[in-house]
Amino acid sequence: MEQFDVGVVGTGYVGLATGASLAYVGHRVTCLDNDQERVASLREGKIPFYEPGLQELIGKSAGRLRFASSQRLTEVIRESDVLFVAVGTPQGGDGSADLSNVADVARAIGRSLGGSPPRELPLVVANKSTVPVGSAYYVSTLVGEGIDEVGGKGAEFRVASNPEFLREGNAVHDSLFPDRVVVGTDSREALDALRTLYSPIVEQSFPTQWDPRPKVAVPFVTTDLASAEMIKYASNAFLATKISFINEVANLCELVGADISEVAYGIGLDERIAPRFLSAGLGWGGSCFPKDVAALRATAREYEHETPLLDAAATVNERQRRRVIQKLQRELHSLKGRRVALLGLSFKPNTDDLRGAPSLAIASALTSLGARVVGYDPVAGKAAAKLAPDIQAVFDPYEALRGTHAAVVVTEWGEVRGLDPKKVASLMRDPKLIVDGRNALDAAASREAGLLYRGFGRGYDTG
Ligand SMILES: NC(=O)c1ccc[n+]([C@@H]2O[C@H](COP(=O)([O-])OP(=O)(O)OC[C@H]3O[C@@H](n4cnc5c(N)ncnc54)[C@H](O)[C@@H]3O)[C@@H](O)[C@H]2O)c1
């Protein structure tokens, strides 16, 4: 295996998983961040967020994986063949992606390159951050400006788009066993470098104890820059739309008396449809879907182009969150003074990420209607309490349920799925309403225990 020297700028979910997996398969990697505290804690072996298996992967890569402040960018660039950009691209005020972090990094790369001695081979700048179509050109321009700023001459670099598809909560698995690796570039050198860099992952030729499913080869998709950038947005937009689609069908199920879980199973067996992302409930959230759908719609607006399907996907999603409140109001009427538990606060299980978490929007809607909100989450409780002081965070699900009139299942953590309905009923106050925003609980067992169960799309009586 050809060993590369790799730099990764940004040590969030994507940067750390990328750095750790590339080091694990044999490359020498330095992960950089401008957050000094984060770098210091990584050096002490502490991961700044909850991501199952990542600590272990970093441990197994020790010796080939280092962490440094981005002040050391120049030094890292000097020794790197490939530099990944994995900084955040949050949603800007108008829905478009805020590229300021990417722009800062691009200029800094230029200055570092411009101030360095001539390189044997051009630096490959591979962008992993999710950025709108055309950003690779923008990055190239900014790197060039950075080089000019320091009067650098002949500093060579090539740009590639290498979008990331990992799922938080499964980042380690998805980095080592991706469904595909996508590289967009107009440079042969960049393509060759990234193909070789990824070969242990593409060929699955590294020793592993993690995945019982041996994959023969991972598709390595090579394309142009714009298409690579669009592949990322189109993937997330499709998945978000799939969820909004099943939610629309679920709402019809409530009217006609059908059960969405039966319907989803029946349609998901069709290979053209596939079973995943057909879970009805309170809709999608998180650090990616909302901002990426918004950014794609914003891109379309720049071209004065309409996106009726994406607009509808977003509208259906907003409506689903309102339906949670409506389901509570239908049974409790006024929510003033009512005590409501939110079960699960992170945007999905197995992560502590609260970006775009439906729990925050629901808590704020409930509070504005006069309800008292108590929240439980196995890992995100403290962070949620900081972000949303209206949520009284507790660390035991039964404690959260004590004395509540209603509970909303927001995140289908194992700890929430596994609640004992009888114990739940014994702790709650009438009408002991459960709004199951993820259709995660056993409806029949809940009713038998004396709970007033309301799911999403599970026939008339649960609507
Ligand atoms: N989180 C996911 O599941 C996921 C999946 C696929 C793609 N993405 C995309 O990948 C990118 C990164 O996402 P994330 O969730 O890892 O973000 P994150 O917010 O968890 O991490 C970003 C990191 O970049 C650092 N950073 C920001 N500006 C910097 C700068 N100028 N110099 C050095 N470091 C800087 C921050 O301190 C932070 O540690 C985003 O564009 C996101 O849309 C995320």
C-alpha cells in the first residue's frame, strides 16, 4: 500500500472520522482545528462529541494520527500530499450555505502554500465540506488569492470535490465501509492521488473486526466538480423527500384507517423503492438535511428556478412538527400549565448532535403555549439544557415522566423504545398521553398499560 501524508482541516464529525479512518488504513494523518480547546482535548484522547466507535478507531490509529492547531497549517501543508477541508458550512440567513469557514481555510491554504518552498508534486485540496455547486472554483480562486497575498510564485495545487455521506451515529462504519466514494475533479493528478489514497477502503484491503459483511469493492465514482457537489445535495434532498413522502402517506392513513407501518413494509419490498427512510413520524432534522435542502433551494433561487418538489418536502416536514402539537392539543386542549416530557432530544439516536433537532423546536412551541417541558436524553441532556433553558433536563427517562400529562417520543433511542409501559403509566398523570413521534413504541402494549397512545399514521384511533 502506498502511504500518503494527509492533512484534515476541521475536527468535527466528518473531519475526525475521515482522519481516523485514513490513519487506520495506513496513512499518516494530521487533523487540524482552529478551536484550541478541541485540539487540546483530542490530544488528551478525549473526543469532543458522542460518536460510537470513534474513540476506539482513533486508539487503533495512534502513531499515525496527530492533532494540531490550525496555526500549524503551513507545516502540515509542507509535509502533506492531500489536504482535506472538513469545516462546517452552516445555514446562512437566506437559506444558502455559509461558506465563510471554507473561504477562511482556502485563503490560509494559499498563504501557506505561497510562503513554502516549491513542491515536488502539487498539493491536492480535497473538499469534504458540503458546498454549493461552483464552490470548487471559488476555493481555487481564494487559494490563488492567498498565494498572491504573500507573493508566492509557482505554488502548485489541484482542487477536488470529495463529498462525505457518513451518518452521525454510524460515522466509523460509514467511513470504513462507504456505499461509494465520489471524487469530482478536472485534474488527472488529483484523481490519481485520491484513487490511490482511497484504495485500501475501495478495495476493502485493510484488516477489520468491525463489519461482518465483507464487501468486494466500494464503487469509486469519478466525475466533474459540479456533478460531485450536486451528488451530495441531491442525495440528502432525495432522502429528505422520501421521509416527507411517507409522512404525507401517513397523514392519509390516519384519515382512511390504514396503518403506515404495514404500508411502508409493503412498498419498501419493491426494490425500486427500498425499505429505508420510510419511517413516518415527526419528520427530519439534524445538521445536514434541513440546511442542505435549504441550500439547494437557495441555489435554485439564484437561477430564478423553481423547486416545487423540494419546497413541498420542506413544507410537509414543518407540518409534521406542528402535528405533534396538534395531537397534544386534541387530547389536552389548553397546554397551559401542562407538564410534557420529551423523550429523546438529539436529532436522532446514537449522537449528541442537537443541530436542527426537532426537540428544540417542539420545546419552544410548547413553552410558548404555556406548557412545562421536561426532557430526557441518554447523552444530549446537558447540551440541550444549555441551548434551551426552557427544557428541564433529567437523566432518567422515568424521572422525566413523573407527574407529566403527556410525553412525546422525539428520538427513538433504545432507552426510550425499551420503556416499561406499565411503569410509565404508573408515573404519569391523566390522560397519560403518549405522542409517539417515531412510531417506536408498541401501541397495543401501551394501551393495555392504560396509556392514551397516539402515533403517526397508525389508523384512525391513533391519529
Ligand atoms: N455531520 C455529518 O453527518 C455530515 C455528513 C456529511 C457531510 N457533512 C458536511 O461536512 C462538513 C463538516 O460537518 P461536521 O458535522 O463535521 O461539522 P462540525 O461543526 O462538527 O465540525 C467542524 C469543525 O471545523 C472547525 N473549523 C471551522 N472553521 C475552521 C477554520 N477556519 N479552520 C480550522 N477549523 C475550523 C470547527 O472548529 C469544528 O471543529 C459540513 O459541510 C457538513 O455539511 C456533515
